[in-house]
Amino acid sequence: MKLKAFITAACLGAAIAAAGTAPAFSETLRVMRGTSSGALKVPMNRAVVVESDTPFAELSVANPAIADISTLSDRTIYVLGKAPGRTSLTLLGPDGRLITNVEVQVTPDIAEFKERLRQILPGEKIEVRTANDGVVLSGTVSSTARLDRALDLARRYAPDRVSNLMTVGGNQQVMLKVRFAEMQRSVRKKLSGSLGISGSVANGDVGVRGGTQTLAGNTALTTALGGSTPATNLNSGALLLGLNAGAVRLGVLLEALESKGIVRTLAEPNLTALSGQEAKFLAGGEYPVPVSQTNGAVSVEYKPFGITLNFTPRVVDGDIINLTLNASVSSIDLSSGFTGNGFTIGAFKRRETETTVEMRDGQSFAIAGLLQDDFKDVNGQVPWLGDIPVLGALFRSAEYERNQSELVIIITPYLVSPTRGEALALPTDRVRPPTENELFLRGNVAGKKKRPRGAAAEVAKQDFSGSYGYVLD
């Protein structure tokens, strides 16, 4: 009796050493003649014990690569799970007759996986199940980042055998507000002078013309000698002096230009998209551009211009939003276009940015900024004559030009959820088409303002009237 107990303990120790881990007697299957109490589920790299009511004489397993067996007695079997899958365990009696076939299902060890999942992602309602030879994850997680962490951890226990049935809760729709603000300032000043003398002295003709002629030209100076302001003068200011001394005529033309300009550009496109999905926005148009073909024909391609916004939001964790965006503002610039073959093609003035940023709900980033300051100062003169004191100013031309530009692009993402349509107000809610009485008798181009009710009424109370805008008073 002691020898039998010693042999049984030795076989059990050998099986434990082969498994490389302590046995988990998590399931004991009762086997009766001709049937079993149920299928046998064995975690991978763990073992269970099978007990038989009938003594057996021979054991066999259909696929030893899935499960390994060893006998502890003529009624007890030690089953070790080696690889995920299904196989059959056959028991034969002393007379060679079949006792039963036991279905053995080896599954990934999810007990440790569940424990690690609770440690790494506490509070997440994730359910873990086994299916065939893989792991199935279901439930609701709070963010995409936590979903990815759960999947990465599951792949450590069941590589290439993880089924994801989880859903992401919370707000997963992002509204992006983009503000383009640009200011352009320009200052330009020019000053030029011309001097002309014509007539006859001592029966000889005298003719002298001098000056930088940068702005006026010979035609303008000839007109000045005639006593009239040059018609070809392009300047904002011109001073003409004429003097006759006998048969000699003297003309002095001073031309000056000063111009100042300021341009303000502002655009605020807003766009909403689902987390992980790309959204596109274009407010503008398409400009036709002729394109020459190989056979000499000319085709037309349309190039978009205006306010363009493409972005892909990703709600990373909680209210943290990752944004990949491309934003631009473009306009047609005819001054830098191309003229040829009887037609003119305008160029495009474009301000564009493409970047990836990460921020929280409601926070803002200035993703692009440009300070540009162009300065040009040119001084031209007639050689030698321009160096004469006082009178040399008539033979010099000075030009000063400075252009300044400031551009900033600010983005602000918001986590949003849909609401009832009655809570939204439109610009058309504040304006009503006039009746015939209001239009023809009173001269009103718009009727009385509507008075929306509910949440939209608070927005409609804002005053959008002014000397210009879409509501005119």
C-alpha cells in the first residue's frame, strides 16, 4: 500500500514538473460507464483531474499536441492543457471495451488575464470569455485609448486569437472651431522731378530735357513745356511750374505719390465629425484653368479656392482630443496671373497649415502664425546732375515701400452631442420676407423679425443689426 502511494505521488510530481507550473485542480470530471458528466475544460498550461467510477486499463488522447495525459491510478487521470483547441480522451476497460469518450477543450488561461485587466484598467466594465481557441472581449470602455490597452493585453495571452466586441462610451463627436485672422498694411511713397528747356537763342534751337522720368516719361515732360499737366501722370500729386524768358521756355514737373492701405481677413469655419472619421469643409468655389493637351487641344480644369478645412479627430482618453488637420484660406490674385493667347489666368494667394496637435475639450491652440515685414527703399538719379545742390532734386527719384502682414490660425475642439432641433437657431430665423404692403408701400426689404421660442429665443435676442451685415436697418 505504501509502495502504491509512493508511485502515485512520483507520477504526480513528474506531471507537475512537465507542466512547469503548479496544478490547478479547478475541475474534477466524474466518468461513468458509457458516458461522462460533461465536457472537460482545461486552461492552457494548467491541469485538471478526471476520476472514473469504473476502473480502466488503457487511455489514449486524439491529439497529444493539445492535451497530455498521465495516470495516477486505475480510476484517476491527470490532464494537462498544452495548446488551445479541442480533442478527445478515450477510456478502455480491462476487457478492451469502450468505457467512454471525453471531449477535452483547452482554452487560454483567462484567470490571470482578468486579474491583470482589473489592475491595469480599474473601473472598466470589460467582460472576458473564451470562444473556441480564442478570447472574446465585450462591454463598454470609457475611451479609445483604454480599448487599445485592453486589446494589447489580451494579445499577450492569446496572440492572433482576440475578438473585440467592446464599444466606446461617452462623447465621441468633436466639433472643431477654426479662426483665421490676417491683417495686411502697406505704405508707399514716391517723389520724382523733371526739368525741360526749349526755345531759340542767337538764331539757334535750344532743347534740354532732364530728370529721372521714372514716373512721368518724355511725353509728360513735353506736355509740361506746353503749359498743361501731363495726361499720362499716374501719381496722386503733381506740381507744374512754367517760365518764359523771351524765346526760351522752362518747365519744371514735380510728381509725388503717397498711398496707404489696410486689409482685414477673418474666417471662422466650424465642422463636426465622429472620432476617427475624416471631415471636409469648403466655402468658396472653383476657378477654371485651361490646360494644353498633347494633341494641341485645350481642356479646362477647375481648381478649388476659398476656405478649406480637413481634419480627423480622435478622442484619446476622457476629454483629450488628438487632431490631424489641414486648414487653408485661398483667393484669386489677378495681379500675379498669366496672360497669353488672348486670355488671362489668375494666380492664387494661399495661406495653409497642416499639423497634428493634442489638447483637452475647450482648450485652444495657435497652430500657425506669420509676421512678415517687407521693406524697399530705392533712390535713383541722373549722373552728376543729381549731385547738384538744391537743383539736383529735380534729377532724383526716391521710392519707399513697406508691406506688413500678420496671420494667426487658432483652433478649439469641443466634445459635442446632438440636441433637439427646437434648441437650434438659424440666421434666417431673425429675418422674414416682407409682405406686399411692407415692400411696395413702406419700402421695407424685410418683414418684422420672428420671435422664436424655447432655447433658440436666447440666441435670437442677440443684436445683429448695423450699417452692414446680413441684417440691414
